Amino acid sequence: MKQIWAPWRMVYIGGDHGDKCVFCEKAAADPGEDEANLLLLRGEKTFVLMNLYPYINGHLLIVPKRHVGEIEDLTDDEMMELFKMTQKMVKVLRAFNPQGFNVGVNIGRVAGAGMPGHFHIHVVPRWSGDTNFMPVFGDVRVISESLEGTYKKLKQSLADLEGQK
């Protein structure tokens, strides 16, 4: 198994997360700070955030604004908007020309949830020959693009999609 050196993840791994919920902080932040917070889109009940520690370029998180940790505690309206936003972000990510997507949730820390107290959906674009979703077996391909560069491309793709309506 090859290992990838990803020093930017140490900020997250070694950080003191305390009782603060980063998702709640992002949802409550002033919309003028959205680009700095990597927040792409705000809905009535949900928002879309770029993953600060992505598995791969374009990794997005669809998050309810309300602090809710369990899927069974989501309201029907939250579930509907979560999946409509997920569908919309798959369309937006098509501008990157992926050959597929992983869309999923990790419920509970033992299932891989890094933020187990606040439900969210991962949308991960995939390309032939890229790394597996979690473990890395065999050869590794790293797509290098800054989060800021990806943010700008996603915002443009979102604007293009909105203009098609």
C-alpha cells in the first residue's frame, strides 16, 4: 500500500474541536464570508460546503442547517432538500468531467464519521484510476488543485446550471 503525505490534515486531526460544531458555525456565518468558508450554496434548510480535507478534488458536503446527528431525526423537509441539493451538486460537478460519483453518509464515528454530531452527505466525484473512496490499494493518483481554484470552478458551474432554468 502506498501512503500519501497530506500534512494539511494534521490541522484537523490534532485540532482541539471542543464542543463547537464547525457546520453550525458555517451555517451561522455571514453570507459575505461564504467564499472564505468554502460555502457554495445556501438553501432554506441546508447548505453545500466544500470539504476542507477532501478525499479528492471537488469533494462536497451537503449539510442541514439545523444541528441534527441522526438520519432518523431529520424532518421530511430537511431530507427532501438534502437530496435535491445532492442532485444539484452532482449536476454542478459534471463540469469536472468525472466518470462517476460516490454519494453517501457515515453515521457514527466507528462508521467513519469525522463529524458524528451533525448529519451530512458526501458527494465525491470519481475518475478512472483515482484512489478508492477511503482505503488506498495499489497505485495512487493525486489531483492537485487548490481549494480556492476548485471553489471558483464550482461557483461558475453552479451559475451556469442556474442560468439553464
